[in-house]
Amino acid sequence: MRLRARTLLTPLALTAVLATAACGSSGSSGTGGGQASGSASGDACAPVAGDQLVVLRDDKQLQNADNIVPAVNSATATASPAVVTTLNAVSAALTTEDLIRMNAAVDVQRQSAADVAAAYVQDNGLADGVSGGSGPIVVGGSNFTESTVLANVYADVLTAAGFQATVQEVGNRELYLQALRSGQIQVFPEYLSTAADFINRLPDVNGPDAESIASSDVDATLSALRPIAQQVGLIFGAPSEATDQNAFAVTRELADQLGVTTLSELADACGDGSLVLGGPPECPERPQCQPGLADTYGLSFASFTELDAGGPLTKAAIQQGEVSIGLVFSSDGALAQG
């Protein structure tokens, strides 16, 4: 499950955070302890400052598959099959790069989520060739940029298909899942693995102590999710290629210096133990953070610096050259290139 935070920086705010980061340092924990480069056995992969963040591909699939997937109230899907068909057309087009650009348009360029969604639908021809809808339908969105944008994309395409679609902000998963089950809302843009484990651990499914059914395998996770979703009155459509999940970023300068694009290549290049990892305090204990990087990729670190979960502190520390690599989210608008 993702270690999730949703704060993005405007250029002015980023400048302020970088200035703060330069004046002091976060506490450290985990392997190596202490601050960065002085404790490393080499310096090949010591932090390198730079403005542009790039995600290294998780080529051994450490992270669970948190692909964007439409969740639909079962009664609605049965009565109006065009709902799922229409939303599957969105899934067929949506990529992680699309998410990054749309998040950046809202959070950095200060455009409205509705305008960004409308432009995306038009630019990608998603309103073309959809049909079969009628009557009102409510698309739920949570209270962060990406969810709001996706809810508007879903609503715009459903409107093009003939539905009278509106968007309603519902809040966190506990609230919107209940609203979706009860039919107060009919559609929601979900995250595959996170939704699978959340539903599996509902009291009326397998309970809070149930083992995870999520994995890095999209098809396997979807196959495990669909039967329990039916138990609670939900249907899940086709997952998109787009993901919003834990990811690990370095500066473009470090990636180019090392010639790496994947975590495996980073491990090959950084055998001297000079990497400095940044992330949330729980990273040294989470299997999909520091232990997973060690077990799956063989990465070792000179030190770990406590920051936040994919938020402004981590991004600023990478850019400022305080950490070599940090935990971010794969669709973060800060990853957009000009």
C-alpha cells in the first residue's frame, strides 16, 4: 500500500522550502544513520543537486499495481451497461504521463481541475464514438487534485455518451466507498491495489486482519478484487496503464551522470554504498520502501534521512542534493517536464 501524501509545491513555495532545507537538516534513522556523504564507503552515488526529478523504473515490480480503475455501483452498471463501456475507453487512453501533466496543470500552473479535464478529453478524442447513456449519474471525487481531475474526466466522457453526469466531492475512502455502495454516487476513479486490500479488509468481507490480495500483477490483483467487490455491490472496469504508486526519484543530473533509468541499473552503478535515501519515518521498516529496495534490488545505503511521504520535504531534499534518492509518487505533478 502506498505511503501517501498529497502536497505539491508551486514554484514560489518550492523556493521557500529549498531555502529552508539548505539551512538545516532532517533527523536520520535506519541503516547508516547520520547525514549523507561523510559516512559512505565511496562517492559514486552521493547526492547530486538538480531541478528536474526523474523516477527510476521499478523494473522488478517491487510496488503493488495501483493502476487507475473505474469503480461502479453494481445496480448502475447492470441498468446502464454503457457506464462501464464508456469508462473503459478512458482507461484505454490514460497514461501515467497524462496524470503527471494534468496534476502539474492544476497544482503548478493553477488551472482549474474542470478545465484541465475538459482539455484532456478533447485533445484525446475521448468524447468521440461513445454512446448508449441516458439519465443522471454522479461521479465521486476525493479531496485531492488527481481524484478531482479524474472525476471530471469521467463525467465529461459520460456526458458525451448521453448521461447527465455531475461531479460530487465525497472525501476519504471510508466515506466515498459507502456512498458508492449505497448508490449515493454511482462512479469513482479508484486505485487498484489500494482498493483491493481496503475492500478485502472490510468487516463484511474478510475482516481487518485479512492478508493482502494486492500484488504487482495487475491481472492477478483485478481477479482477486472482482469477486469481493461483487459482495459489496461494486463492479470494477478495466485498469488503465496510468499508476499513482510509490516510486523512487533522483535528479536528472544524477541519472545522467550514472547513465541509469531503472532501479536495477542504479543497483549496478552504486555498489560502493554511497547512496543516501530519503523518505517517511516508516520507510526503514516498510517492505516496499528501504527493505524492499535492499531485498529486491540489492541496494545498500550510506544513510537514511527522515523526511515525508512523497511530499515537499523529500522532493526538496533530492533537488537540493541532500539525498541521492527519495520516495515520491509516480504521478506527482513535480515530475512534469516543460
